Amino acid sequence: MKKTLPIDYNFLLPDIPPNLKRLGIEKDGGYIVNEDIIIKSSTLITFGMGNEFSFEKDFLDMNKNKNVFIYDFSVGHKHYIREFFKNIRRLFKFKRNITDLIKWLKDYYNFTKFTSNKNVFFFSRKICNKKNITNDITLQEIFENQNLVNKDKIILKIDIEGTEYNIIEDVLKYHNRIGHLIMEYHDLHIRKEEFFDNIKKIKKYFLLNHLHANNYNKINTDGFPINIEVTFTNKKYQTTSNKKIYSYPRKELDFPNNPKLPDIEINFENSNEPL
């Protein structure tokens, strides 16, 4: 018998729009979006990209004249140069094969090619709610620096390894400008209450469209994943849906983040059906 989540999770049941679509590869890096909002969007802002930018490429394929702003302090030209010298040292010191160096060449070539696109603006900076060092940048600075204060239907994608909790208040200050919000939440085994509080604040302005467990991590004792991807659409652009789906993942949309492991099931309690 499938394991059902405690009923206190039922506030996470998605309001499902008619045109959900996957952007990005069929593993870690792909996310589920509301296609109507993506097509009508003005801009994509990405916090946290790493070496995987298939989501951003798919967005540009659908919106050839729109801009993509990417902020990620973990990658950049300096990062790739450091990795190059690490790979050279490993090659000679440990007599390792040349596979790592070939991968580096491929990753750096793809990164350079993508970020040289005239519509892509990459910044190797760290997102924060309060600046502590020069390389930090706040959401307010981003909106002001990129002249986004008066734009609407902005797509904001956030995957910043736990810092998402710290910036949610800043994100919601711009809720009128954000049409679509795609987030990955981390560490729910120790931050469940904080996660619940974040989602309740977001749901004042946004409808939750979709969720998917990241299977690179495990599940809590109550059956909910430790890391989860969540998609929201601004209530200005979507009305509440009567369609409910109680079990995830959805075969036509979702794929395991780690293809070598089975996807994690999420089953909500359905009061309309016998348990």
C-alpha cells in the first residue's frame, strides 16, 4: 500500500493549470512550468545555475528576444580556470586518465558559448538578503541595476542550496512583478516548519502549480522529501483550479533528478477516496 502524507501537507496540493510543460533536460536541471506564462514573460532571472543551463536555453528557444539574467557565484571563468589546473595536477600527480580534463573542456566551452549569447547576462555573484561582502548582491539591487522595477511577468528561478529561506521576504516585495516562481527547497529534514512558513507566505500571492522531489536526497520520516522543487504562478494570471492530482511524480512531466535512482513518490491524502 502506498504511503500517504499526513493531512497537514494537504495545503501543498497543486492548483493545476491546463498547460504545464517541462523546460530543461529530463534529469536534474529540468523544471515544470506554466507554458502560458513562459510565453508571455518579459524576462528570466536565475539564481543558481552551475554547469547545467538547459532550462535557460529552452526558455530562450521559446522567447528569442527576451533577456536572461543569471547569478551564481559557484561558476564563472575563474572557477573554470581553477578547475583546469586541478585537473592538470591530478593528471600528473595521480596518473589519472584524461576523462576529467575532456569533461572540463566540454563544460567550459558550453558555458562560454551560452553566456556569450547577446540575450544572456551572467554574474558570478552571491544572492543574499543583506550584503556582508562585496560580491554579495540583493534582490533590490538586481531589480534596480537591470531596470526591472517596472517590468511584470518576470520568471524567477531559484536553486541556491538553502539560501532560498533567507531571501523569500525580498522576493515577495516584488510579487507584482513576478509572474512565475520556480524554487528548489532544501534540508526539509531540519527546516520543515520554516518551509511550511515560506510556502504559506508565497501562497498569499501565488498558486502552487506543481511539485517534484529531488531524489539526490532521501525522505523524511513522515514520507516527504528532504529536497523538493516547487512551481508557482501569480494569482493575477491564473485562477484557482478544480483539478487535483494527489500522487506525484507525473509520468508525462517528471523525471528523476538522478537517473540512476527511482523517483520519490509523493502521495497526498484524498478525502474523496477511501484510504
